[in-house]
Amino acid sequence: MSKPVDSAVSAVSAVRAYVQNHREAFLADLGDWLRIPSVSAQPEHAADVRRSADWLAAALKDTGFPTVEVWDTPGAPAVFAAWPSDDPDAPTVLVYGHHDVQPAAREDGWRTDPFEPVVEGGRLYARGAADDKGQVFFHTLGVRAHLAATGRTTPAVHLKLLVEGEEESGSPHFRALVEEHAARLTADAVIVSDTGMWSADTPTVCTGMRGLADCEIELFGPDQDIHSGSFGGAVPNPADAAARLVAALHDEHARVTVPGFYDGVQELTDRERKLFAELPFDEAEWLRTAKSYATRGEAGYTTLERLWARPTAEVNGIGGGYQGPGGKTIIPARAMLKLSFRLVAGQDPDRVEEAVRSWVADQLPAGIRHDIVFGAATRPCLTPLDHPALQSVTRAMARAFDTDIRYTREGGSGPAADLRDVLGAPVLFLGISVPSDGWHAPDEKVELDLLFKGVETAAHLWDDLAENWRGDR
């Protein structure tokens, strides 16, 4: 049963006061972590990524987690922590995030050293401030505020954290890590704090992310470049075949033509379309952000619906033949394409891969050989709007922000679906970053007011989940 209104108001005040009293110490600690250049993509920073994991492990022990471990992988280490509730029947919640960051250097366009945090105008500038160290670290103060406000000595839920060190490098070892430790990671729900909101004025909860499949296709014609006068028009040209493949990828309605591509796609409900339409979306402003001049996409859907709830096929690269100055009249020996497919709930990446392989083979003319290689796929994930754990996230955020909370999805992809698939638990998103935070860009920052709203949300969430949801048991 939910708390009475006056009790809920008291909890909000208690959490807010605790957070305010510990604000400066929290920022000082976060600053120390942000100074560690844990760039997983650059081998020269491998020691820094490990130092980041060790730093976080020590911070989680100081927070009060009785179990804290650094888990090695063939790549970068992850950090695991667990704090059981004294209520044996409480739900178990696993928080996911990552401690590695994107490469960053002053010459990229940063106004300041990206690994020397700067607070300016209510914002904290540093690589990882929003993606994802800031959003991981707010859980440390959040659980302490939760304990202080409720008078508990343990969290109201069985709380676990898994913070990986390779997300910015594509999480190549993450699924294997989760499978290896599945028994210890078991959870009733997964909270992903590696996402954002619509805006500071319109706080939102993300309900799903698209998946991803990508491939590179090499096309081979003659065994070497040959004279276009002597042989042109009489033998197949791999560059021409590449262009025809691209042209055939979509129909006149911008739908993907690969047979079977849309099999299983979970269609938007009327309620979801209505909620998307209620968001204050300025298409002209969005186009300016996209550095583009017109929208385009599958007919019958709005821009937001296309971004969040429809599968896509994109040409990421195309090449072949002579690329230098002037002319070189040849039929090239080879050409290449790079394609990516964003997938939505209901699509199976393995079936999409099979469909694309068959489609490519059917499209190519005799005399054009090909090789197609797919990368590791990411599965889509989606949590229904009426899921009780999602409603707990929504209520917790509403208490922190003092306003109604709306819903979005993410057009990008991440490893969240691996947690859902391996652990069999629903994935929920709790993030406070806004689009202007500049993930992966120079001058990445986090809005401090929003960062501490994230702390408050986390503080309220554990009590709400324990009171209103006991997991699907």
C-alpha cells in the first residue's frame, strides 16, 4: 500500500535536505573520479580504466555496500556491488552503468582540459560528467539519502550494481560477463542509468531502446581494375552493383525492401502515439541540431515515431574504384558497402541477418562475387507503460522533480537487452541527462540541478519498489 500524502511529503523533504547537506562532498568525490581518463577505446589508457574500476570499488565500499568486487574480462574490468535488504521478501534490483568514457583531448575543441572538472554556471564540465560517471555516481548518494530518510540500516530492496568498463567500445565482453555471473546478478528488475530526458523542463522516463545489426559487404568483379573502353558494357561492374544495392534498399515510401525485415515488429499503440505527440517537439529546431535541411522516413509515421519505434536501414559507407583527382577510366575490381539496421521490439537480429544475407545474394548479378560480415548484434528492449516497476520509477521521479513525468524511447542502442535476455528481468531506464550535455562531444557537461534530481529519484525509488511491487513472483 502506498504511503499517505503527508508521509510522502515528509520523505521528499527529508531526502532533499540530506542531499543538500552532502552536495559539496559528493561533487568533490565525483570530480576525483572524473579526473581518471578511463578511455576504453585507447590501449594506452588500459591502466586508467582499471584505476577507474578500483576507484569506484573503493567508493562503493565507503557508501556502505558490504560486497564489492572488481570483475575481470578479456578486456576492461567491471565493478559489482551488492547490498541485501533486511527484508528477505524484498524485490531485487540491479543497477547498470559504465565507468569508461569516450576519447577526449583539448585539441578536439574543448575549452578546458576534459579530465580536469570545471563547475561553471550550474554545470559540471568533464568527460564522463553525464556519460556515464555522473549518472552512475548519483546512486551512491541516493542510497544514503534513502537510508537517512527512512531510518533503515539496509536498502528497502536487495540492491546490486554492475558497472562495466567497455560500453564505449561496444561492450564486446559484456554478455559473456553477464552469462558467467548470472546467478549472482539475478534480479527482478534492471535499472539502466545511462540515458537521458527530453529536457530540463520536460522530465521523462525512457521506456525502450532500439537494437542494432550492422554489416560490411565487399563486392568483387574482375580480378583487377580493367580498361573501361576495352571491357566496359560487357562485364559486370562492382561499383555499379553497390549503387544498385543501395537504390534497392528502400521503396518509394522509405520502407526497407528486405523480405521478412518487418516480421514481428511491435506496432505502436494509440496511447503511445498520443504520448509521443504530447511532447513539445520543435521539428525545425531538431533539424538544426541534426545539421540537416528536411525530414525523411517511413511514410505514415512522425519524426519521433520513426526515431523511437520504427526499424531502419542506413548506408553508413559506400566506396569503390578510383577516388583520386582527375579521371581514371576503369572498371574497378571491388567495391564496398557498410549498412546498419536499427531494430525495434519484436525483431530478432539473427533473423534480420539471415534476411539481409539472402536479399543481397538475390540482388547481385552473375559475375559479382561478394562477402558479407556482420558485427555483434544488440537486441531491442521495451518495457510496457503499465508495468508496475516502471510506474515506481515514474512516481520516484515525480517526487524529485515536483511535476508530471512523460515517456520517451531512445533511438540508439546499448547492452540493456543483454541483461533482459540473460536475467529474464524487465529493463527500466533512470537518467537525468539532457540533449545539450554533449555526450561524446567537446565540453561534455551535466546540469547540476538535474544531477541532484537524479540523486533524489534514486533515493525515493527503492522504497516505492518495495512497497508497490514484489517482482513477478
